[in-house]
Amino acid sequence: MAATAAPPLGPRLSTNAALFSDQITAMLAGADVAPSQYDDYYKEMQPQVFHHDRADDHLKMPIIMRNASPALIIELSLKYESFDSSLTATGALSCLSGAKTGRSPKDKRIVDSPESNKNVWWGPVNIPLSHQSFMINRERAVDYLRTRERVFVVDAFAGHDPEYRLKIRIICSRAYHALFMNNMLIPAEGKDLDNFVPDFVIYNAGSFPANRYVDGMTSSCSIDLNLERGEMVILGTQYAGEMKKGVLTLMMYHMTNRSQLCLHSSANESTLTGESTLFFGLSGTGKTTLSADPARLLIGDDEHVWTEKGLFNVEGGCYAKCANLSQDKEPEIFNAVRFGAVVENVVLDTKRNVDYDDLSITENTRCAYPLSFIPNAKSHAVGGHPTNVILLTCDATGVLPLVSKLTREQVVYHFASGFTSKMVGTEVGVTEPTIVFSSCYGEPFLMWHPLVYSEMLADKLANHSASAWLLNTGWIGSTGKRCPLKYTRAIIDSIHNGELAKGEFVREEVFGLLFPASCPGVPTELLNPASSWADKPQFRAASAKLARAFVDNFEKKGFAKTVSKEVLAQAPTVPEGYE
């Protein structure tokens, strides 16, 4: 049988092109080799790729576009994906992600393997999948990618610290997916690219559905992660955020396995003192917006690891929400929507201006851009140990204080609880704010038990004398209006300059939270949530309902039986008459 011809390379020929050509040919020809097996495979078994592993005379390999420049990717997107790609007036690539405009957490699967079985937090977040089903889905994805006219390969790093970074390879058929991950990770260059052997490979065949008859599938969408093989398969969803969050999930496992704390968080640092701040929060709570502070240096907006040396950003870019985006309120993000950036599922007017207020496609409009697009971002995205840690929540009930200072035990309780209101559009089917508890403010991405991360965080805070705060960016009382961004920023400024910690604090009765009696730049009546409710009985009822939800969540997830008495004592007290 004739050998399969090596796939034609894209515009850049590596000095070690043969290594990459062999790797990608093996992948797309159907070889079952995992990234961790590359070295031995190519030394001892490479001939089988071309003569025995499903290669045949008529097998045609796609054109491979490896680490193509943003300009070339955009050109190809506009040329070959014109049905859902266009250029905005500011030069950004505007793309549609099809039927899926948010993540599909119910379709995520983790391969159940002996090596990781005891470590993974199994349940609704991490649903087990058999090795056989994974390999069937992998083969389906590879078959689809191999039949495309061209395939994009992005070889990049996850992590700005060379000691902990992972080498990631993305293989995808859509140009916009390649540009997205080129922005979100740290592209390999020079010798790093020439000698690149991935630790982890993402096969993104999202334009092709999963087979619903495969054991473990519940829909035509499937996002499958195999820790032992170092691979991820995407079928049935073109939403680019699945790739980004797949890398976060991977880091959540491997960094914890190395006794380092991976966090769903943003971070920035002072230009004067170098002191850094971590912001935790789910989508829509303000993580990206609040970390993009013109008075501070941006380390990153979504994924970080806290090591014994300090912080490092996992990503090379930012993924910001675009709903109601304006230059006045968020100038750094607004100005980042330019050539090289990707905007998802937005509406353009006749002059190709983005209408950020038009959410007819989805509430979850997004923009992905490199860190370099933010004027005050750090190019080497690392920082020292945080001085302040801020837990962001978006309380749609209007009963929590705007800001509270937390003790160590309260940090464990509230971080493990992860209360917020899930904002519209961030997941399929979410059409209005919904009260949720997402452990560690990133439950969909956790691999270990939430209390593992919570205790690690509390220990980090103690070891480095960092202060912890609960910051509510949600609704003010019963007004139905969200807290103005200017007040939230004023609170953060007072945290950073130390004024807030020096002031007087008042204890809230139901949740036991200490909130400040005053804060520069914030109306005093807004700091006490009870003051924002005209109907006091209604306020007590709303407080009791949320308190009961906290208690029920802690019991449902089994935390109440696991944590110390000191941590459990931080649970809210449900008022009499509302039990």
C-alpha cells in the first residue's frame, strides 16, 4: 500500500518541519497515539502511520495552516466563511458561532481512568465517560477534520511561568477558532515552535455533531476531556469559549496535582507599589471589567495560578462580555475591539459598526483580544503574592451588602459556596438572572473537590497576610437596578488605598457579614442593604429565602459534614418564622 503523502504546510516552514509534519499526519491519518507517547511512537512505530494505520491510496490530507498570522486567518475567514464572518468598522473579525452561543456544561464529559479516578470530583460537573466512547468521538472528530480543505493548527502555551506552563495544540477547521485561541493563549515562536511537542491536544470538530447513539451521549453536542491521553474532543458546538474553558479545566487538575492553586479569577497590580489583587467571579460579575483599571497594570482577566512565587496568568488574552459595551464606561475593552480581535454573535449596522445594545442573537456577546490590546497590560503576565483577594458576586435578590470584609473561615464558606446570579446568555437556556451556587466561583471548571481549592486559598491568604473581601456587583435593594459601576470602582479604590480597612464596620444580622459604615465616593445608605428596601417585611423575607438557599446548598453538596465547626458557623441564620 502506498504511503500517505505528508500534508502541505501553511505559510511558515519550521526548521524542524519534519517533526511537525509527522505529528500532524499521524493525528489526521487516524493514529491512536496520545501526545505523551510521541517520542517513543516516532522512534519505533512511525512507519505504521503511513502503511498500516488506516492510510490508503486515496487518502487526501488537508492543507495545514500552522500558527498563521492574524491577518492571514482573517483573510481566510472572510474568503471561506463569508456566510457568518465579516469585518467590523474598527477592523475586528465578527463571527457567528451557530446554534450554540454559550457553553454547554451538561454535555461535558471526563474520561474515567484509573490514574485520575480518585482525584476527580465526580457528579453533575464531571460526568464520567468510558475510554471506548471517547475514542469513538475522537475518531469522528479526526475523520471530519481530515476531510476539510484546510485545517488550522495553533501551537501555544498555557501559562506565563515557564516552570508551570503547558504546551497546547489546537486543531480546528474554522478560521475564527484559530484566531480566538491565538489570542487566548501564548503562541509558540522560534525554537519553541520548532521543537514543539504538545502536552495536550484539542480536536475541535464543533461544526460536526456527535453521534447520539454513542454510550454516554445525551445530545448531538459533546465536549470530552481525557486527562491520561492529554486530549480534548469537541463535537456539535462552534462556541469558541469551550476551548478556552477546556484549557482552564485542564489547569485546574494539573496545577492542583502539583500543589499549586489554579483559580477562575482576574488580577491586576499597582503601578506604584507592585501590590496585586485577585478578583474571583463567574461570567457577568465584573471580573474582566474591574481588572481593566487604567490606574493599574493588568495581569489577566480570567485564569490565574497562585504558586509559591506569586501569580501567573494562564492566558495570553482577554475574553470580555460586549453587552451594552460603551467607550465611556469601559474604554479599555471598547478600544480593544480592533484588527486582530474577534467579536462573537454581535449585530452590525449598515456601516459595519457593532451595535452593542442589540442582543437579538444572544445576551452573551463576546470579544477575544490579546493582552497587548490593553494599554496597561503586563506583557510578561506574572505578579507577586496578592495583598487583596476580592470575591465577586452578582446578587439579584438585593439583600447582600455591597462590600464585606471576610475572616479566614468566611473565605472558606463563601468560596466553597460561590453564590452569584447566573447572568443571561452565558450558558444555553439562561434567559434571566438565576440564583446559583457555583463553588469557587467556577464550579463548571473544577476537577478536584471544591474544599481542596477553598482550603488552599485560605492557607495562601494566611501565609501571605492578604485581606479578603466579598464585593456585590448586583442589584441595589428592591430597585431592580444594578449597582452603578462608578460606586463599585470607588469601593475597590478604597480597598487598594487601605482606607476601607481602617474604617468602622457593622455586622449584618442574617449573614454575619461585616460591612463598612462609610466609603468615599459611595452613598452611605447603599452600604446597608436594608436601607435600600422601602418594604422591610419584604426585605426580611428575601433575606430569609437567600439564607435558606445557602444552608441547603452547603448540605446538598455535603460540605456541612466535611468542614470544621468554625467554618460551618459562618452559615447564615434563617430568621424565625421563615424556616
